[in-house]
Amino acid sequence: MARKTTYRKTYARKPAGRSFLSKLIRFVVYSFLIVLFIGAIYHYRAGLAYYLGFKSDKTLDENEVDKHLSDVRNIRVLENHKGKVVGFDVSEFQGKVDWEEVEILDEKYPVQFVFIRATAGNDYVDRQFKRNWEGAKENKIMRGAYHYYRPNENSIEQANLFIKTVKLQKGDLPPVLDIEKLPKNQPLDSLKKGLKRWLTKVEKHYQVRPIIYSGERYYSDFLKEEFSEYLFWIANYNFYREKIEDDWLFWQFTEKASLPGIKHRVDVNIYNGDLEQLQFITVE
């Protein structure tokens, strides 16, 4: 009977140098993440302290803490722009605004202007526009109206709807064209022609040049060069951006702020100047 031959498995040992290198890499990576976390906490310490109650008399439950932590960056941004004017914007999506309560953001920052959605496309009037438009005026908040532009609808019809809906008065902000989408069934050149037709017709009617609202990427890629004669209101919510660009008229830096008198979260904006400069661009 043949004897069964057995084979002993052998495992190659990792070189000591390679094992040490792996540990060193893990140590460096973990250390970097810890330092990054501590750095973020330190960077946003003012906002964290405010919302966790260390610098105020607020007592927050778990839900409130979770809600307000998203605003930590907002405090940082607002602190970076002392002397500039703070405002907000609303539409029907914020529900019915209690305009008598709208005054101070986070118990510290007065809101002094508001942009109100008036129309969208060639056939839609915001359900809360009239109420918001009158409410802002009655409560002495500088107001402006904006139109949400639909790329696949006739630009002149859209301009006519806005003109029919919005009656600007002395002291109001210039009209705003909100463009965020690309067209589905037309080239980009056609979109730009439509935007220019809207802007031209609205400017001719109100005798004031409109402002263009868009996201920063959209602005950089499609609008910055060909619409350089216009002033821009730019949306950018990225955590790493904490200061307004020199060539932005307004900066919408968050869509998640809480404001007395408004049940739902609201967009907050910074004007790139002081109150006197903001009054200078209003309708005469």
C-alpha cells in the first residue's frame, strides 16, 4: 500500500519593511482625518457655540440641534460680511409669511431686503405674490420681484406676464430674471437670444436694467461673457465658499436658514455693499 504523501502549506512572510510602511500610511491617514475634523470644529467654533447654546440663553432639544447645525456655516458667512446688507427671498413654497414677525435673522442680523417670486414661464403667477408684495411694503422691507424663466417657452410672452403682474414703485429693487435650466429642444444660442429679448423688453418697460439670477456654475459656463453688461445675483451654497466675489451684486449663500415669521426654511442673501449703496440701485 502506497504511503500517502502529505504537503505542508507554507505562507510567505511579508517583509518587515512592508508591514511597517502599511502601518505608517494608516497612521498618517487617520491623523490627517483627525486634524481635519478638529480644524473644521475650530473653524466653525463661533457658529457651533451659538447654536449649541454656549453663547446664548437658548435651550435646544435634539431636533433643534440637528436643525440648526446646518446653519453653522451661515453664521460664519454672516460674520465675514459685517457692514454688508442681509436679505432673503420667498415664493409660494414658504407658505403664508407673517410679515410683521420678519425682522431679525438669528436674533442678530437685520434683514433689509427681499426678492419675491412673481411669475414663472408664460402663464404662472405665484400664488403668494400679491400678499408678499404688499406685506413687504407695509413692513418697510425693501422689495424686488423676480421671474422664473422657462427655457422652452416664448420669451416675449414670459416678459409680458411679468410686466402685467409687477408694478414697480419708487424705492423698489430692479426686476430679476431667474435662469437655472438649459433648453431641451433648442440650441444654447436660441436660449441666449430669448434671455436677451426678455431682458430688453423688461428694461424698456421699467426704465431700469434687470438683474440676472443663476447658480455659479451656470453663470460661469453660459452667462458671464455674453451678459457681462448685466449685474448678477449668484447662488452658491458650498461649505468652502465663505466670501462674496467682487463681481457679484448679490450672493445667495444658503437655502436652509430659519427666519421668524416664515415656517419653512428660506434662502438668505448678502448684498455686496452697504445700505446706502443698495438704495442707490433702486427704482427712482
